[in-house]
Amino acid sequence: EGQQMLLAGVSHELRTPLARMRLQMALLESEEGAESLNDEITEMDALVEMLLLSSQLQSGSFEIHSTPVVLKDLVFDILAEMDLEERYISLKLESTVPLIVDPLLLRRVIWNLFSNIAKYTPNDCTILIASKENEGFVVLQISDTGAGVSEEDLVRLLDPFWKMDNSRSRSNASTHQASQGGWGVGLSFVKHAIEAHKGTVVLSHNQPSGLTVTLRLPIVRVG
């Protein structure tokens, strides 16, 4: 039954990008159409990868390769590679203790959270990225001042096959096309990846508006 639910969910999630790809096939003679179709294929590929990783993490079949990683350095590396356009980024990265984590998994987690911001917040919002050490954990908070979500939606955001409405889609003023609704697959993957490291993920409302994602990862003392 669980496998059937998974397959049904995957099919449902893949229908939207596939429908957009069919429409864009008519534009393939233009450079814009080819580029747009390539973006859809990339999006689908990332979705499938996250579904597979989430499944492996849940079943315990994913082998975690842990090495020391300084969270601050990882955040800076990803910010240098990702285009968050005109959003104002406020950094308050106080923690410098190395985390013993799988660097590829943690990189995917942070990349995914920043990608959500790029998809679902307006260009003029503020992004706060803060880290600190607290009671044996490194706490990373990523907050935005976008439209946020309702209390009901907040509870369901970690459900891998639940789609938000357009309340968190960013405005059409962006140079990139906003997704129609949101995939919970990405946040579900974040949850499974962090829990595989004995950590936790908490979603909360930002003030005065927006969403805050709080990751807590245990500090592992070596030696």
C-alpha cells in the first residue's frame, strides 16, 4: 500500500512539468523555447532525485559518508553559486564549529531551501541566514519576508505529495517563471536528510511576514 501511494504521488507530481513541456514543444524552434524546456527537464530530474534520496533515507539504505564541514563556508559557497536576484541577504553566521555530516546531503538541503526562496518569494524581500551553537547543537535558521503560508499549510508543508496553492508563488515581476503551486517533495527531503543526521527541522511563521526554517544538527566531538 505504501509503495502504491508513493507511485501515485510521483505520477501526480510529474504531471504538471510534463504538461508544461508539451506546450513548450511548440516553441522549440526558438532559443527561448529550448531553454525553457531544458529548465523543466532539470526540475523533473531534481524532483526524482529527491524522491529517491528520501526513500533511501527513510529505509536506511542510504550510506552516509560523514566528514567535518563548516556550515558557514558551505552557506557562502552555495550563495556564490545561486542567483537570488535582488533579494537582500542578511548574514549572521556565528557558528564556526565543524559539523560531522555528509557534505553532499547537507549541500542539497541548503541548496533546496535557497531554491524555494528563489521560487516562492518576491525579489524585494529580505532573507536572514543565521547560525549559532545551542546545547550541543548547531542551529541554522533561514527566514524570508515573503507572503508566508497559512497555519493550516504550515502543518502540511513537510508532506511530500501535498501541493500548496499559489499564495507562496512569487510575483510575475521576476525574470523566471513562477511555479504553479509548490512541491512538498523538497521540504520532505530536507526533513529526512536532517533526521538521518539525528537532527530536527521546524517550520514557523516569520514576523511580520514570511517563513522560517530552523535546522538543528548535533555537534559531534571527535576524539
